[in-house]
Amino acid sequence: MPIYEYKCTVCGYRFEVHRTRYDPTLPTCPNCDSEVEKVYSPVGIVFKGSGFYSTEYKKSSNTSESSDESKGE
């Protein structure tokens, strides 16, 4: 069962609830019994391995040298 984080709209208390995504009732604040809103957090992403950036987007050495020469003129 997933864990969802909620924040009270009145007192600002933050808490977590284990519940299904399809549960029709929203929890209420355990401190003041007021309405709550869901808190969305960023998800961390970890890229492992030798890296896709160096293999997919790597420029050839001839292109970078010619662009450096055109900048100098």
C-alpha cells in the first residue's frame, strides 16, 4: 500500500497516511480535524553505468575545432 503525505490547510501540520489510491475519502488533520491537501515531492533519479550522455550526444572533435576557429574570426 503506498504512502501519501498530506498537509493541513489550517494549522500546517504534515503527516503521512498508508492508503490505496482509489480510497474515496480524504483523511482529516489529526491535530485540528480540518481539511488536508496532498503534498507532492520531487522524485530522485539516479543514472547508473557509463552514461548515455557521452555516447548519445558526443560531438566529433572536427566539429568543435571548426566552430572554435569561426568564433575567433
